[in-house]
Amino acid sequence: MRLVLARARPGAAVRRPRPGVRPPALLGVSVSRSTVLRLVDALPDPEVAAPRVVGVDEYATRKGRHYGTVLVDIETRRPIDLLPDREASSLAAWLADRPGIEVICRDRAPFFAEGASAGAPQAVQVADRWHLWHNLSEAAERAVAQHRSCLGALVPAAPGPEPEPALEEEPPGSPWPTGHRFADRIWARHAAVHALLEAGHSRRSIQRQLGMTWRTVKQLADAAAPEELFTGQWQNRPSVLDDYKPYLDDRWNEGVTNAWKLWEEIVPLGYKGSYQRVRAYLHKKRTSPRPVTARQPSPRTVSRWILSRPETLTEPEQLHLKTVRTHCPELDALTRHVRSFAVMLTERRGERLPDWLDAVRQDDLPSLHTLAAGIDRDLAAVVAGLTLPWSSGAVEGHVNRIKMLKRQMFGRAGFALLRKRVLLA
């Protein structure tokens, strides 16, 4: 059948065929999208041999709300089936129909463990090694964060403040330092007025000579010392915040810089002033120049040093890690446990796991204790994961492929079409 393309009028929108109609149109076949979907849905599932090693994982049909289950033949690395949910009962029913399964590769999700135990009790369950290392890395980062104070050993001591230059000698009792423009102006005017008075000039004559008002001349002449005129807004008057400034300074040094939070903290202590006064005081501290000092590394950075192979660390990183281990016995123990687990993981020494768990419980590392408790609940699968060569890597690849297919269909197709596209590709 020949395709006839109508010439569009100038300025008219060209209507393009729907995605399901394009492939048949290229072959010269006129068919609707509904027919294409019906024909795809009628295709039989591919015939596959009975699997012996199966990998199982979840995929999101709507992230955070609805998940399904993908099953992969680990030996052929091809998908076998998709389930519309991730319930243990659905997985158990699927496994019960295939009694020849010998090994099940999975993550440590409880619903997969329950489904595998119920549907294939004869199969060996293998916990995925990547998930085990990921769980250990999260526990290690939490442990480093709990001992954040030990990381201060990597920051060199800040140099002492430089001595301030000596100020010029100023009149005793002056509330202003020498060099302040308001103080200098008053001192100069006061000296000029009193010099003319001592020379015998009248106040009217001084007013004309200096170009001042009568009131200004009178104030300067009546003041025996210029400091008597330092009143009003120029004077450093006491503030209702003065009694609370030491507390604000201590909290600022502890890292609390939010003006509203600090205002809420000092109100129960008796502060009667406004929030704007606290904000203005902290604004001066925030905008004042501060010496540049070295920052201590973050817990994530230190945990990366601990989780990396020692030979891959740079020389400064090795020195920093050594310093941290010297100043913190807990982080030293954490490093030893992580590296011994890495040896078990890479050399497949799963028989060492019970001894490793006993060693972890001897140290004060709550985050590793939580990890050890979770491993105890799934001990057989974890030992198998650290011993057998099987893993869930192929399953993770198909989960990423399912994400791509979902984006191609823009979420408009249901589970049936998604299952066909995964299995028939």
C-alpha cells in the first residue's frame, strides 16, 4: 500500500503519526495504534529453559509508591519474568512453580527473604556483595560522624592574634579613640574657641571669625574639657544586650549563627530587647573580617579514606588517616574492622564472618553493632554471598533497562506492555 502525504497549507500545523503507528507506516502498512498494541499483547512469552540460578530485585512503577519484582536467569543473564508487586507471597508462588531452582541471589530486603524461604526452601539464598559493602559504608560514615570531635586533630592550631599597634596618646577619660572623625572635630573646635577666649576675644567676635552659631560657641566655651561634649548618639551608651553578649559569643563559636534561634534562646534568660538588636549584633560578627583557618575534613571524607584501599590513597590522605587513628581509638578500631571485612569480601572468606561479628561487638561502635544485628538475622545468606561466586549484578542492569523503557512509554502503558517489552527484547 502506498502512502499519500498531503501538502500542508502554509502556516498550518503538521499532524505527525502517533508513536505506535510510525513503524508500520515506514513499512507501508496502514494500521491504528490500538491494533498494534493488541497484536503485541497477543504475542506468546518466549520459551526459556528451567532456570537453576535466579536473581530477584525490585523495580519502581511509581517511585516511592508502587514497586514490582524482576526475575533474571543469572547464568544466561536474561530476564525470565516480571511480577506486578514485590510481596513475599507473589514471589513464593512463582518459585513454587519452578522446583528446579538451586540458588537465589537477592538483596537483604525482608520480603524477598521470606518469599524465597517459603517458595524454594531447597534453594541456597545468596546476599548480594555490593549491598553488603554499601550497608557497611553507611554504618562507617555514621560512626565517623559520632566521633566528629576527633577530626579536630587534623586542623593546625590557629596562630595567636597579632599585637595591635599602639594608639596615640589621648586625653584621659575619653570615650573615643584618637582618630575618630567626630572626636577630632570637637577637640579642634574646642581648642580654637578657648584659644581666642584667652586672647581676649568676645563670643560674638569668635562667632564671626569661626563661622559658628551662637549656640555652638556657647557650648564650646562653657565646656572645660571637650569630653563633656561627647553625649548623645556618639557616646558608647550601655545596651540591654550587654549582659547576654558573652552567651551569644559562646554560641557563635559553637557554630550557631542563626539570629532568630539565638534570640529565642536568650529570651527565657531574661532578655527584654528586640530581635532586631540581636540581628544587628550578629551582623557585625558575620561581616567582620576573620582570619583564614584550615577546616577539618567532613565525616564523609574521612569515611572515604577508611573505605578505600590503602594503596590508592595519596600520601597526605594516608598521613591524615594515621593522625585520626592515633587520636581516636574508636576510629582506629573502625578502620581495622572495615579492612578485615574488605578482605573477606574480595577473597571470598565467608567462614571468617562469625569471628568478625564477635570482634565488632567488643568495641564501642553502635553503628556497627546495628549492622551486625542485621547480619545475624540473615547470617546464612550473607555467608553464602561472601563465599559463592554468584551476585545480583545482572539484575541491577535489567532494573536500569526497565527505567529506560518506562521513560520511552512516558508512563502511558500498563504492566502488561512493560512485561512484553522486557521479555521479548
